[in-house]
Amino acid sequence: MGKTGEAISHFNSTVRTIIMAVVVGLLGLGGFQAYQAYDAPRRALADRERELESVISDLNETKATVVQQDKTITGLQDDVAERDVKIDELAENLDRVETAVRLLKLRRRLAKIDVLDQTTDEAGAVTTKVRFTEVADDGKPVGEPAEFDIEGDRIYVEYLVVKFDDQYIEDADLERGTAICLFERIFGEKQEPDEGFVIDEVGSRPNSYARGSVTSEFEQKIWDDFWTIANDREKAAELGIRATHAQAPSIRMEEGATYELDLRATGEFSLQRVE
């Protein structure tokens, strides 16, 4: 074969090589495209699964946050409820304290003393004429006033007092909500107490507590057994009494003046000038 034949043969070989390369390339491209087409759903599914996992993860984080917030809200609600209970308790205690303070400060007007006249004899002895009137809380007289000529100008008012435990006063107990008092006698500094003038008989009910009603059995028992109770601590405790005794406050009185006697709910007695 001559040079021409060799050239043709070489050309043909090159063409075949090129054709084979093209065919192989086309087959490879087609196979890749076919693989791509075949694998696309799997890849899409994998992408969706990853997206779903991300969404689930976000949802779990959100759920955890919500659960934590619910716990926080529940805790805050519990705190609020507990505070409300404490506020109610404090308000109730405050009401009790305010009531107790009001009752502890409550005073009852029991009587007034008007100094009608005051004279001095040649020896310098002073005689004071007074009008003793037991009164109600509104200041109106209860019972008939009594007039006494007393030796001296310093006047003593002796009375029996029953003081109840503070708890009864704070609770505004119907029978023990305030101290009770019974006037015994009035006398001057120049007289012995047993020489004084009787105001209320022992065993009777004080006029200032009468209010037109009948003496309760409880109160009458106290006046009937006053000195027995005063000397029997167990008996006094059974009745809710913390103290029973006599007192005799005094004040130097002046002619034309008016003096008032009142009793605090806890049993403290006052004798003071008001006019």
C-alpha cells in the first residue's frame, strides 16, 4: 500500500477514535443524565427529610421554650396566689389590730361631779359641796343625782373595777368586751374612807351600766362574789377576768368646776376636770 493508502488508513483510524470518543461521551452523558433523573427523587426526599428534621428541631426547641414559659407562668401564678393569701391574712390581721386598738382606747363616761359650793370656816377647814351624777355614754344622767358635803377640797372617788383579759376586749365579747366598774363611796382628804358617802351598794348594778335593761346573770354574779373572785385566781380565770380590785383616784376640786369620770375598756380610770 502506498503513502496515500496509509494516510487514508490513518485518517479512518482517527475518525473511528473520534467517533468512539463521541459515542462514549454521549453514552456517558446519557448515563449521567439518566442517573441524575433516577437519583433526583431520592435527593429531593433527603432534602425534605433534612428540612423536616430542622422543622422538628425548631418545634422541639419552641415546645421546650413554651413548657419552660408555662412553668414560669405557673410559678408566677402560684406566687401571686400565695401573695393574695398573705395579703388577705395581713388585711384580716390589720382589721383585728385596728379593732383592738379602737377598743383598747374606747372610754366610757361613767359619772360627773359638779362642785356647787366651797366654804372655809374660822378654823380654816374647807367643806366642798358636790353633786354626783352617773351618766350614760351620751352624757345624759342615769338615775337621780346625789349631793354631798365633803370635808376638804381634795375629793376621792372609790370604786370597784373588774378588768377582763385583753383578748375578750379585742374580740368585742358581748359580756367581757369592756371593763366594768361600781362606785362605792366618795370622801374627802379629811375623812376616813369608811366615813365616806355610799354611792352604789355592793351587789347592785352600777347606774351607768343600767341603760334601762336587766342585769345579766354573769355580771350580777361578779358583783355578788366580787371579793371572793378577787382572792381566787382560778375562779377569776374561769370568768376571763385578769384583775378585780378597788381604787380611789382623787383630785383637788375648785368651786364651779365640773369633773368627769370615765373608764377605758381595759380598766384604766380617769378623773379629770372638763369645765
